[in-house]
Amino acid sequence: MVVKLRVYRVLLAVITICVWPSAFGQDSLITVTAEKGDGILSLLRKQGADPYEIYDDFIAMNVDNLRDSVHLYAGRDYKIPPFRVDTVAVVDSIAKTSKAIKKITGKEFAIFGSEHASVLVKSEKLKDAVYYLVSGHGGPDPGAMANYGGTQIAEDEYAYDITLRLAKELLAHSATVYVIIRDENDGIRDDSILKIDHDEVAYGGKTIPLNQTARLKQRVDIVNELHRKNRGKFQRLIVTHIDSRSKSQNIDVFFYHHEKSKNGKKLAESIHTTFQKKYKKYQPNRKYTGTFKDRTSLYLVKKTHPAMTFIELGNIKNKKDQRRILNVDNRQALAKWIAEGVLLDYEGGEIGHIR
């Protein structure tokens, strides 16, 4: 018992010191040198930080020392903002001396993959909200495709990865999230080239039809049935796609909504406003040209019942837009910015039925 008590005391002391380094002020900031191949996420992980927790703070602190506001320069020094050490790793190392100590973990979601499964709750801001997330294409249809360095890349893989990252951000704020298009063995991936497969299914394990109209109708039916079951709750739908245009056409992220949906327009506008602010902060010399407008002709925009926004994340054939989706830091930034727009929408939103 004495040994166990001592271990607990050591554990508490370690966690107290490691979890709250910000209490020591700016003098406690550390500076690290980026190595070749480092991205922001990998650099932060090396320091024992949850990279998603301090990602925005890192960018704000080092924005003048980053290429395109999100890429590191090898050989340059970067400041690491105060952070909470991953207590799971701390507990794991100490627990080897005592089986009485349990891991401190978040809730596990297998769909995110083994490395990203744990979701630590940041707040309860979205605890009464329900979100349906639909990534474009999937199953027999990979969507838009392009060649990158001799390798084929497909829209559905990148839209899905960003959608999973968005789902994780929303869950961290206690939302109820339905991922409508699912790939149980992919999870969140930190690779640049995401391998193309065709084993995605629709919510409920349903096979995705090859026929385009049948495929879209299946998604509409699933969303509308879930919307009916959650009647009376704050509900929103977010659809993510990657466009295919001329190689020379560089486009910013833009949004569609139903022409008669006041709440759908507000959701699109809230995320659009967030992107405007992020560009102004992190890329002050680059004007954000993304738009939000109604486009009721799109099947999912026209037929689904929840207030919704349809997001085009870029042009898969354009070199600049390819960097937006191939770079894992960029994909994470997209998910975080969309999530911040969702929070903005909810905090000023209203509960009720749409259209």
C-alpha cells in the first residue's frame, strides 16, 4: 500500500507539473529547430503535445516564420506555445510500476483509426446539437481524380479524411455526429498520398450504389430519416466535396446553401466568415475569394431536410489547391476552421425546423 501511495503521489506531481506549464508564463516557452520532413503536427508531437490542441496558437506565434502560413522551413527555429502534456503517455510510463493506476483517456471512436481514436472533450458547447456529415462520392465512385507526381489521387479519399477530422472537432465540443459515408478501415490518415480504395459504405453498412441518382437518393433518405428521429433538436448537415476544373484554375473554399433556407444560409455564412478571418490573420497579403450562395439545383441541397451547407474545398487538378488537400496540416486547418464556423453558427443560432 505504501508503494502504491507513493506512485500515486508521483503521478499527481508529474501531471500537475506537465499539464499546466502555461502557469510559468512566457519564460517557459521552448524553441525547437525544424528538421527536414517536419510538419507542424509532427513537430508538436515530438514535444509531447496534442498538436490539435495548440495548432492555432503555434501558427499565430510563428506566422512570420512559416511558408504559406502553415509550412515549416527546415533548419529554422520555432516557438512552442504552452501546452498540456499528453497525460496518457505519462500515466502509461508510471503505470508499469503499479497495475492499480488506470489510463486517463478520452472516449474512443474506432472510425478515426487507432492513432486518432481518442477524443478528449474540450467543452459542452454543442451538447444539444446534431450534425450529419457527408463526404462526396465513395464506394464504386472515387469522384474527381488527378495525377500527382505520377500517382492517381481521388476526391473521395481527401473529402473523407477532412470530414473525419471535422467530426472529431465537433465531438470534442460534445456534439452528436453522424458520419454518413464511412470507411471502417481507413480512419484519419496523416499521409500526403491517400490510397484509393472502394470499400466505403453508407451509414448502417449499406452498399453504395453505382448509379449516381440512386447513390444521392440513398444519402438523402438516410439523412432525412435521422432528421425525423431527432425532431426538435438543433440539426445541421455539412457536405464536403473537392471540385475538378482546369489545371490553371486556383479556387478558394466556397459554400452553397438552399435558396429558401434561412438557417442554411446562416451556417454557410458563419463558416465563410471564419475563413475570411483566418485568411486575414494568417495570410494578410492574400485576399480570400471564396463565396457563399444558394444553389438549390444540387440534389443534396434540394432534397435534404436539415439546414445545410455544401462545401467545395478546392480544385483537385490545380497545383496550389492540391497542396491544400495533400498536406496534412492543411487538411487539419480546414477541419478546424469549418468547426469554428459551426460553433459560430450554433452560438448565434436558433433551434427549429428548416424550410
